Amino acid sequence: MKRTKRKFSAAFKAKVALEAIKERETTSELAKRFELHPNMIAKWKQEFLERSTEIFEKPAPCKQ
């Protein structure tokens, strides 16, 4: 029985990464809650932290 590869949205990845950064639950607990492997959560958390500065490097769009 072959398992198909799951695809996750950017919003879902950000949600999981933020929960991991908050450290209210362990990575194992988050893995059970979101049905992911702990390594995936660690990877998304690291990528989020490394790339978060990109948000502030670009000028913000003006809202009117």
C-alpha cells in the first residue's frame, strides 16, 4: 500500500512553526496534534526563523 505525498499550504506551515516557536508544547506533542513527523516541525521552525527578516526588508505596501 503506497502512501501519497501530502502537500501543506504556506499558512499551515506558518501556523505549525509559530506553535513550535511558542514552546508551550514539545515538538512530540505538536507532531501528534498536527499529525506530522517531529523533524518536519523542526525544519519549518528553523526556516521560519531564518527567513522572517525578509518580511521587513521589503517596503510595506501602502494601504489607503
